[in-house]
Amino acid sequence: MPADTDARWGERLECSAEADPRAFLRTLYDAAVQRALPAHNTAAFLPAPPDPAGPRKGRTLVLGAGKAGGAMAAAVDALWPAAAPLAGLVVTRYEHVPPAYRARPGRIEVVEASHPVPDAAGQRAAQRIVELTRGLTAHDLVLCLVSGGGSALLSLPAPGLTLADKQAVNKALLASGAAIDEMNCVRKHLSAIKGGRLAAMCAPARVVTLLISDVPGDAPEVIGSGPTVPDASTCADALAILRRYGIDVPPAARAGLESGAFETPKPGDAVFAGNEVHLIATPQQSLEAAAAVARAAGVAAHILSDEIEGESREVGKVHAALARAVARRGEPFARPCVILSGGETTVTVRNKGGRGGRASEFLLGCAIALQGEPGVHVLAADTDGIDGIEDNAGAIVTPGTLARARALGLQAADFLDRNDAYNFFKPLADLVVPGPTFTNVNDFRALYIA
């Protein structure tokens, strides 16, 4: 984000942090999202188009999947020379095509499918992508656009498996509390297109992959289950994860994993020769953008980490303990200040009837631990605008949250027990509902201690 933008936001927020903590926190979230938008980050990473008139004539094919897929396709289409041939197919989540591109589609087709559990539309899109790779030559260029959510959206079951098999395994993983790298290890080994297999299909064409990271550590092989990058994990690793979380899989899946038939292309494989991978937006960059806006407003900002993982409610308790230490003792940071963090927490589902995602469960755990600590306001939200499968990105906790809830007959611990954080925050009018943001750099958390 340009320095002059930071200054303007700082002028607007100079007095509002203390006077209106909610608006202040929401502005930090908006700054984080803006930093990750494909329109702001794509140009520097685009390769030159093949020369259609030169001796090595080639075409450019765009393929991809993820929650930011529609916005990434729109950015590439806008930046690609008008005279250079361009075509392709990208799959994104339902309602995640930017309105302007939906109203006036460009050269890259964008289709929609289900997330976080795959559906038939995603399977059809994956099959069409496979078909588009046929006939590629060494003169061709493939631009692969991958962002978080690609694992579910690009669903093509391994031989012998059905979509229903993949859906069942995916649901079990989501409810297990497994970390994202563990989930994606299993997903890619039960896939016919992920874990580097798409790159193998594109060979001998040159593949340039543009990534928006939604995973701790920004590992390309984990983002969207790495369809175009080498995979060092093994079938044995996938089996160990399934055993660890007590997840049963169909006989065909177990047989493929145990025999090694579902193994993925590994580092050093010739199919990856000459390919390039670029991270165009990361969680750390978004945290730094939010921190810059806070500092421009005269509020000290501290970034804990962009790689925080763990059970959402427990991570909430740890953040609450840190906020209390600052509020009560001025340690380890002097107040007023903002504490920022990112990463991807998990929710172990104990009650399937509850509603809510990682951000809202984090906040409920945090609110209970804070017990109305004066001067502490907290926002947690997913940067894609959707917390799990709900219509909110997250919510806000204030010093009065628990008292206002009790006045309505709502007991926070009861809602946490049944994984029902959405229905706790909704009557309080504390949900953050920006709608789809058309990007995805994972969890955003901001704690303002006045």
C-alpha cells in the first residue's frame, strides 16, 4: 500500500481509534484485504506472451482454482496485451466472481463450484481443465492461478474413487481439527489433478504459477493442494494422518494409498523443468499493510505472526491473555496499541448443529477469557469475507460483549460448547459482514488495547 495512502487513512483515523474502536478495527481489516487484491499484485509477475508470429509460435492458456480465482482471472485479462491470444478456464467459489467480470466476461472463462465441500460443478470444471491441457507443446505457455480453496474447487477423484467418496473424506477432515497441511496432504493423494499432477498434464508446455497464499508458511505445495508444484509428501504420510484423526476411507482409497498407486510427482521430476512459481500476495503482507495504517493513525502496531495455528478457541484464550497483560501491566507492549496476527486455526466440531467458522469461534473463546476486560476490542475475520460457510467474515468483541449477551439470555460457554458462535454474535449485531472480498490470505486478527 503506498505511503500516501497510509497517511490519508492515518489522518482519517487519528481520533477514531479511541473514539470508535469498531470502525478503527474494521479499517485495519479493510486495509489487509485491499493489500491482497489481485488487481494490485499481478502485473509484476506476468511473463511475456509467446510470439504468435515468431518461429516458435505458441499460445497462452490460463487455468486455475481458488476463492480468488475470479479476481485473478480478471486481473490477468485486464493486464494481458489485447493483441496477444489468451484463453482458459478458472473455477472459483459460488458468488466469488467480481461483479464487473460477471457483467462483462473477458477472455478467460470463470465457473463457480462449492467450497469447502466439493460438488459436481467442481468436478466438471476439473475435467474440462484436463481436456484443455491436451495438445500443449513446448512453445505454449500455461498461466496457473491458484489461491486458497482450490483443493475443494478443483475436485477430480483418483481412479476408483467417486465424488461422494471425496465429499465424505473432505467433511471428515474439516470436522477433525486437522491442520491445513495435513488436510491437503490427504486431498492431493486422493486426487487425479492436485499434488503436481496438473503440471504433469501440461508438460512439455512452460508453466508459470501465480499464488495467493492462505496457508501458514506460504508453502506452494500446500496452497490449493499444489496442482502445479512438486509434492514431497507421500501416500504413507496421508495414511498416518487418516489414522491420527480416526478417519475411515473407502476401500479403493485405502488400497491406492497402501500400494503407492496414488503417489504424487516428486521434487526433481522432469515435468517441472523450467516452470516458475510466484507468490503474489501473502498473509504477512496484509498484516504489514494493516500495521502501517494503524501507525499512521498514531497507534503502535505489533505483528505476532502470520503462521499461528491451533484450536481456534484455545488460540483465542492465548490472545486474550496477551491483551490482559498489556491492558493491566503495559507488558510486553505499551498501550495504546494494536496486536495483529494471522494464520489458519482449526475447529474440532463437537456439535454438528452449531453455526460458525474459525474466526467466530476464536472470538468466543477470546471473549470468555477476557471477561469484559476494559479497553480491549477484538476483531477476527477471514480475508475472503466468509467465515466457514456462513455469510459473515467474522465478528467483533468489545468490553461489553458478555454483559450484553447475558441481558439477552445468552450464555457464551453454552454457545462455545456447541460450536455455535455465529448465533451468539448475530443477536448482538457484532458480526462483520463484508461479503466476498475476491481474495484470500487467511485469518486476520486485530486486538486494540486503548
